[in-house]
Amino acid sequence: MYYGIEIVLIFVLGLIVGSFSNVCIYRIPRNESILYPASHCPKCHSNIKALDNIPLLSYILLKGRCRNCKSKISIQYPVVEFLTGFIYLIIYLIYGLSIQTLIYIILSSALVIIAFIDLNEQIVPDVISLPGIVIGFIISFFVPYILFINSALGIVVGGGIILVIGLVGSVIFKKEAMGGGDVKLAAMIGAFLGWRYIMISLFLGFFLGALAGIILILSKIKSREDVIPFGPFIALGSIITLLWGEKIISWYLGF
Ligand SMILES: [Zn+2]
């Protein structure tokens, strides 16, 4: 049974980590330290007081504006905070108080950070994906739910699929369809989730990416020439898979 207080605590933990993720999303592509200096307004550079830095609440109380200069705070801040809290909550409801929950909340936070950096800057940061591959592989030696051989296969299958699609795509379309950043991202997810889950993650990613692309082009928000980053869709596909992978597999085998 799950008690109300645990559910509240895991959600609040997600909100706090989400708040820190916002710092990472802003600073990592700018090669700034994620620890120093303290949070400040990107417009007027005034320090943000602790009371104005409470996840979700401060954004609502300040009506989405900096207390000092009144410039608008991006809606991305409360969105990332809520999203992280929400993902943590679902992971906890599925996996309970377990080592799997701990690993999955770490992985999903890395994925949220990568997804938003890719959305904003069209890059997948190596400083997360490369250590992620190593950490995912090392963890597989110590946890009961994934064998190291599965983790190794996940790295090869994940990175390999994107590499091959990228090469074929660049020959057909004569431009880079998928970057090296996506290869390392898929390898990282493969290291954590193994070869079956990374295949499901990538399939979902392609499906959701194509769907979003069609909708964005039909609604004339983007043109056919625009680059739509693929990282966010791999990240979304992976989070769906780490939550409901077994259900997806048994549904698929049921055909
Ligand atoms: Zn300001």
C-alpha cells in the first residue's frame, strides 16, 4: 500500500530536482558551472531569494515575473518542475521503494534535462550522455533487474540503430538526418534499459517524432526545411518504456 505522505514526498522531491534541472538546462549549453553562482534572473542578474525560488509556488505567486525587473520568467521553469515531479510519482507508484525507482528517477531526470537542452539549443550535451553510458553500464553489475551483458547489448544496439539510420538518411537526403549526439543518447539509454527496452524506446521516439513533425508542418508552425530535434522524442519514448515496457511487450506478443 502507498501512503499519502510518501506520495507527497516523492512528488516534492521531483519538484526540487526539477528546479535544479532548470539550472542545468540553462547553464550546461553555456558551459557555466551548475553550482556557482546562486540562481539569478537572466535579464537583470539580481539574485533570486530563497522565498522566490520555491518550485511551482513562486512562479504562481510572482505571476511569472521577476520580482526585481518584472521581466517574464519562461513557462519552461514550472513545466520542467511539474513534469519531473509527475514522472517521479509514476515511477514510485509502479516500482515502489526500490533500487529500480532510485535508478529510474536519476535516468529520467537526465533525460528531461537533455530533452529541454535539445529543444532549446539543438544539441545533446556530451557531458551528460558520455558519463551516462559508463554509469549505466557500471550500475548493471550491481542491480538485480538488468544483467551487464544486456546493458552492453543495449549500448551497441541503441547507438548502432541511430548510427545506421543517420548514415542511410544522410545518403538519401544529402544532409545530416541524425547527429552524433543522438547516437550517444541512445547508447546511454541502452546502457540503463537493455537491448529490448532501447528498441521499444527508439520505435516510440520515431513514431512520436514523425507524428509531431506532421502536425507541426500541417499547422504551418514549422516548414519541411526546419530541423526538428529528435532527442526529446527519444527521451519521451524512453520514459514511456521504463514505465510501461513490460505492458508494451506483452501487448505486442499478444497479437
Ligand atoms: Zn529580473
